[in-house]
Amino acid sequence: TTSSSDNNTNDTKPSINSEGKAKIVTVMAATNRPWDLDEALRRRFEKRIYIPLPNEKGRNELFKINLKNIKLLNDINFDELVKRTEGYSGHDISNLCREAAFMPMRRNMELNQNFKIEELVNNEEFKKNLDTGISMKDLLQAITNISKSVSKKDLDVYEKWTNEFKSV
């Protein structure tokens, strides 16, 4: 037997519902390692779609999506962030934004390291400083902390597989 995570299928089959009528059922699946699929299983995929890393427009949108509920200072330069994150995946950008969002809290903790946590919980000044917003400097620091997770070698393997199996 195989586990559901090992059994990726993308198949359209007629199915009989409770009234005895046929209906079409479409099954979709995703994998980060398409070359590991069994040949018989791979043949059952009617379409294979390779989704590349986000381009400049995509990265710009990903930054805006991931930062939409976070207070930002006025110095944020999205064009610069997009330039500096060439080769980053959507997940990498999400991690980068999360890392940057913690920067104000880390600074605040460093400034108040002589206090006990119990004291800080009731400290109004400490609480106020938690909501200072993130700056371009925070995002640039996060870029140095969060590197891209997909290598050139990985991209070459995806491209080779895509070309070999004619993914759309």
C-alpha cells in the first residue's frame, strides 16, 4: 500500500452518484518532485503545469500580500525589495516578511533586556514600542537573514523535466 502523500494523481473519471447518475470527477495533485513520479502514474496526468519562481511583478504582489496587515514605515521601496529577491520563491518571501515583522520586537527586547518579562507585560512604553512598524532597514536585514531556497541546480532539473515531458 502507499500513503496518500505518495499517491499523487490528476485524473478525470466518470463516477456514479447516489442517484445512479454518472458525473465527472477531476482529481488534481501537486508535487515539488515530479521526476519521482512513477511512469504509469505520470502518463495519467493529462496536463503537467510547471509553475516557475515569481517574476518581478509576482514578487511585488507577494510583498504587498504578506505585508498588508503589518504597519509599515514610509521608507519602504518595493522596487528595491523586488530587485534584491530575484530567485526567491513565494515561501521565501513570506518567511522574509515574517522575519522583518519581528525586528521591532527584537529591538524593543534588546532595549529592555534588564527587565523581567513579567515586568514588560505591564509596561505601557514597552507595549507602545512594539507597534512602531517595520522599516526598509528591517526588510533589508531580513533579506540577509533569509536566503533563497531554490538553487540554480534545482531550477535546471525542473526545466529539464518540463522540456522532457512537455509540461504546459
